[in-house]
Amino acid sequence: MIDLRALRDDPDRLRASQRARGEDDSIADLLLDLDSRRRSALSRFESLRAEQKSVGKSVSAASPGEREELLAAAKSLAADVKGAEAEADRLGAELDSALSGVANLVEEGAPEGGVDDFTVLDSVGTPREFDFTPRDHLELGEMLGAIDTERGAKVSGARFYFLTGVGAMLELGLLNMAMQQAAANGFTPMVPPVLVKPETMEGTGFLGAHADEVYRLPADDLYLVGTSEVPLAGYHAGEILPADALPNRYAGWSTCFRREAGSYGKDTRGIIRVHQFNKVEMFVYTRPEDAHEEHLRLLAWEREMLDRLELPYRVIDVAGGDLGASAARKYDCEAWVPTQGRYRELTSTSNCTDFQARRLNIRYRGEDGKPRFAATLNGTLATTRWIVALLENHQRADGSVVVPEALRPFVGREVLEPVKS
């Protein structure tokens, strides 16, 4: 939720943000109008209530002749007060509803445009030249006895899979490596719940335009999370954090669930776009003035993981029209996938400024002792999808796959060998 005071002071910032997202900038005028009318209604309500209290005090001191007239005035004022309060409440609800549909303000400097209008900030490593025809990750996974999508579909349906043998060890190794790196950098390891209440899902901004991608359990009124960002954001909901404890850094390991609505026919082969996967997610609470630099630190930790896994990748600055509702700025790291001849997203880190904290009422005490809204940030450190890039980039002609040196202690072997049929 955006800051109404900031909107009053600089409505052009919201207008520019809306244009950067490719959305209607007239929402700024609607919000300003609703805010003005609500404040006027509140002022009228308070004025009438003060007058009502004054008349009420006068009744007891009035003479019998005056009392009847004052009682009639008090009765009329009571009706006016009730009507003014109802009007203020109505306008407040209308304002809150309009505010809840407005995305976070895009950070200055982010590219404008849609999904294809990102800016490439850096490229690391050179895509490998093969002296043989490379196999894709699914063919390799089947040869290694690591991925079984056929039985995944039999048991659960399309876009489900089993990771078996070295596939399971590879995923566990990746996630353990990520968690150890996070802990070494001051993150508190967390295994959060993956079912959350509606107010938690709503508070993080995931029930807006992309609500159809979220799994819901109607009988329990709970949602399955698509990222541990959601429960980690809700962890401190309604709390005031000690200022000297900031930044608060958590690393959540969770299973994630996504309906992948609207992706019919896309990435149906293998495990690139699936309904269930595992992920280690970094999540930070900090002061708003420190959020930009913290965002760059999250990106650096993501890049460190990719470097250690010896993957060629690029870093992109995501355009405003491709940002989620909560993000003010987002950087993605995309690894090279040889058989597709293109880069695919492996990590994403977002600065959500105070947008989520306002919705979830998460504050900290400033130096003056007054509570202020915190900023929240998130960043991916490893997911199941990384197996795609690892298998394809480190494959050999015989179908074996070399395990990057940094990952070997977590997987327990140097090379993944094809299983004998």
C-alpha cells in the first residue's frame, strides 16, 4: 500500500510510476479526490460531535423552558453525527479499496515498458561451445535416473515430476549449499509454513492481478504459498521491531506451489515451469533509507551462488511493466540454457520498500522513538529450476554431468553417471 502523505506531497511520482507500469495514471486523481472528501467528512463528523457534546452539557444546566428546545437540538445533532460518521466510513472504505489495487511506486531509474524492455546490466561467463550435440535437461535427467516426469504425471498430472536418485541429491545439495551461504552472511535459517491465511497472502500483494496463479483451499480458507516470501513477510505482521536489530535477515526453505495459470503450452517439457518446486528465499526487514543498498547486497549474494556453480549468466534490470505489484525494483539473474539457445531466469530479487509493511502493519522505532514502517526485500538463492542449467551446462558427450567443485561436498560425488538400463 502506498503512502497517502507522499501522494499528497508529490502526486506526479505516482503518475510516472503508473505510466512506467503501463497502467492508468488517473488513479492518482481518484485517490486524491477520495482522500480529500474523506478528510472533509471526518472534519464534519468531529465538528458535529463536538457540538453534540456541548449541547449535551447545556441540557443539564438549562432551565425547564430551555431544556425542551435543547433536547430537540441534541436529537437532531445525534442524527447528523451518525450520518456524518457513516459518510466518513463509506469514503474511508472506498479509499482503502482503491488503494489496495494500486501497485508499489516504481523506483527511479528502472526501465519503462513491458516484459521485453529490460536492461542487461552485466553478463558473466561465455556460453559453452560443444563438440557434440548437447542433450536437454530432461533427456539427461532420464539417463541419470534423476528426473521422472512420466510417473509424476501419472500420480499428480501435468507439470509434476519425481526427482529420483542423484536428482534428489542434486536438489538437496543445492538448497543446503544456499542455506549455508545465507547463514554465513548473517541470515537466520527458517522452515516456514506453506499454508497461510488470506490476510497474509493479501498483505504481500499476491491476491491482485495474479491471484489466479495461487492455490486456495476453500474448506480451510488457506492458501498454498508460491514462495516463502509470503510467510516470512507475515512473520512480523502487527509488530514493532527494535531499530537496533535491523536489518532482520531470514532465509526460508520451503516447497512452493504455483498454478501457472495462463502458461498453457509453455515449457511443458521437463521441470522449467512446474506446479511444485523447492526454494531457498532470502527475506529482509530494514529501514526504508537502507533498502536500495540492501537490494544490491541481495543481488551480490545471488551472483555469488551462480559463480560458485560455474554457470554463464546475465543480470537484467526488469522493466516497470513486468514488476509484480509489490516490487519497486527487481533484478533477475538468467542462466544460459544451451539447448534453448537463450537465457532463462534462475533468481529474482525485489525491493518492496514499505509497500508490504504498510499492508501488514510492520514497523520499527526510529531514533525519535516514533514507529515507522519498515522496508521489505526478497531474493532467490536456489530453486529446483537450477538443475536445468546445471545439467545442460556441465554435461559430457556420454551423458554424464560434472558436478561443480563448490557443490561436490553437498552432493557427495564429482560426476553424475548415466544409470545402466
